[in-house]
Amino acid sequence: MKETAKLFKALSDPNRLRILKMLEKRTLCVCEITDVLNLATSTVSKHLSILKESELIVEEKNGKWVDYSLNTTTENKRVKEFLNNLDLWIVDEQIVKIDYIAACCVDRNLVCCK
Amino acid sequence: MKETAKLFKALSDPNRLRILKMLEKRTLCVCEITDVLNLATSTVSKHLSILKESELIVEEKNGKWVDYSLNTTTENKRVKEFLNNLDLWIVDEQIVKIDYIAACCVDRNLVCCK
DNA sequence: TTTATATTTTGCTAAATAACGAAATGAAAT
DNA sequence: ATTTCATTTCGTTATTTAGCAAAATATAAA
């Protein structure tokens, strides 16, 4: 029961939902997500750890970057059901469309190094 | 986006999930739910208002009682998808089985009047 | 109309959460 | 080995939330 509540808690923050929709488009590193959401790096890192805790996303180290992507191969039934129907669960509002474009254009070599 | 987050926030509390599973069995009034969860009446009333806000449940006044039930006839796609697959989303742990029995046995004429 | 009682609202407290900046960590480049 | 830089962790603050008891509301019974 607590595990179920935890999954929904992970999904109960607008910025975390925006991250999931962005990752639907492509894999992103922390600084790229930070750039799109316009939040502090530490805040984004924390959001990502919460999503990872619930198995919604997975990370992969690539040199000095950590790439995050949707956990599409999970065995977790609820996560699988959710990720397979992202369009039902998270309706494409204006902000999602804007994030899609931003996420596609963002380049880690430009937005990092700050 | 905020609307979506709000639905998940409503689902992010263990006691609210227990309430939804109980209502799967049958319609219940506030004092019956209070008796099963062993919480203050005001706390349960607040939980119910949050679930109602997200269209997950509906209320019907019946004399001095207010009966709550799952909003199975909703037009809300996400709520419909969720309620139609309650068994997937909320796994039947021990506590749910106990609540089922308690919810079936509880009688408003005995547990109210306090 | 008065009393009884089911529910909601209000006011409060303790705990959880999202946000930030600064410090710590870890891996790549020099 | 040292520096650089992406990320995480830590410490703090403001806001939200779950819980309770008490007061307010609303409806049924007397």
C-alpha cells in the first residue's frame, strides 16, 4: 500500500510529470533538464532520484554526464501500464509542447559549463 | 498539468487508497469508513473531500448520512481507466483484505451514535 | 421547537516536501 | 597530480499536508 502510494506521490508533482514527457522524446542529462525547467540543478537531481526510486526512469553514466531515460523495459506492472499510456495519463498541454521543442533543441555542450 | 498532478496527489495517500478499495466492495458512509480506518471523523471527511475533488468518488445524501461510492460513471478518461483497473493499481495486500471484511460487516446503526 | 446525531469546517501541531545555494563527490581532461 | 565540471548531498526555509479536537452545520427524531 505504501509502495503504491509512493508511485503516485512520485507522479504528483508537475515538474516531475514534465520530465517524464520530455524523456518520452529522448534521453536527457541533468543539465539539459535543468535548462528546460529553469530550476536549480540540485532540485532537478532530487526530482530525478524520486522518479528513479519508483522505477519510472533509469540512469546511465556516460563520461561526465548522467543520462536519464524512461524505464520502458521494467517488469513493474503499474509502471509499465503507466509508461505505455503516457498520452492518456499526461495530457499534452501547452507547456508539454513547449518542453518537447526545448528538449529536442537543447544541447549539453552548450547548456552545461556554467 | 496541475490537474494531472492533483489526481495523483489524491492517490498518494495510503488511507485514501484503502478507502477506494473499500468502496469497491460497497457504498459506505463517513462513520463506517471512520470505524474501519480508526481515524478521527474530521480526518476521514477531509480524505473524502480530496477524493471527490478529483472525481474519484461521488456522494449522495441519505437522511442524516452521506453515502460515498466510486464514480464509476465518470466521463473523466483517467479516472475511468484507473477505476476500471483498480486491481492493477492497488494490489491486494493484507490490509486490503482485512478492510474488505471490516467494510462488509460494519453497520452504521452500530458504529455511529458516539 | 427542541434535542440528537452525522458530517463538515476551523484552528492548531507535527511531519513531509519543493526550492535554493553551498559543499562534497566523481570522472574526464590537462 | 591537478584542474575542470556534471552531479549529488547537505543545510536551510517556506509551503503543504495529515492528523486531532472543538465548533459549526444540517438533518432526523422526539
